[in-house]
Amino acid sequence: MSLKYHDLPFGAQLLLWTSRVFFHGSCRTKPSKYDLVDIAFSKVGINNGPELLKKYLYILKIESKLHLQPICIQNLTESEISLVDCIEEHKKSNFNNNYYIKLWRLDNSVELFTESAFNLALAFKKANLDTNLNYYKEANNEREVSHYIYKTLH
């Protein structure tokens, strides 16, 4: 399955773009990567977005050695899809964090990771940002199947 960045809902695009800017942006430019992320989050009504994202990504970068692609890459990796899915799962009241803890080997910082992911997900939920990729995963699979059928019929 190959999801493309521009096919995602806005909340997922915002999360990935700001995460990629945090990883690959520069602090020495004007505006700095922190300013860009702050502007993006303030446009959707999240005031403390850079701090929430920084706590969330810092744990993943240090503990699991998460790598994100450069900003201009359209095709998403499995780790980027998991990053978005994690925030979507933390929006729910009865989420199970064990899958992500095992996936990213976060046994040493379970509480800190859970708190930072929950706080970021809560901010996305309050701002009514869609991060649910299930529809886009299914639509992508249907698109490939229908394309294949049309190819064989002609």
C-alpha cells in the first residue's frame, strides 16, 4: 500500500508536515523551524502546538530512532503512517498504547510517551483536525483494484 501525502486529510498532512519540518528544518533561518510550526498550529487554533509536538517527537527520536523523510517526498513510509495512526488512536477514550510502545521500543519512557501523545491528540481533537487514515487506505486499495480491472478489460 502506498499512501501519498496529498491524499491525506488535513490533520494528517499538518502532523506530517510539522514533524518533517522539526526533523529537517533549520533553527538558523528566518523564520526558524519553530516559527514555521508555531504559525501552522496557530492557524488551526492550537496555541501550544510546537511544545506538544516537540515533546512527542523528542521521545520518538531519542528512544526509537525514528526517521522521517524530507518535506518534499510524497510517498509515506510505514513509520510516518504509524505516527499519524498513533495520534488518531490517542484521540479515543479507550486507546491501547501497547502496540506503539512495542513498535517503537519505548519501554523506558512509557508514561512520558503516553502523556505527550495524549496531549497532542487532545489538541488535534479540540481543533477538529482529521487524522483518520482508514478511509484513505481503503480508497487507495480500491483505486488500485479498479485500475487493474480497467487495464484488463481493454
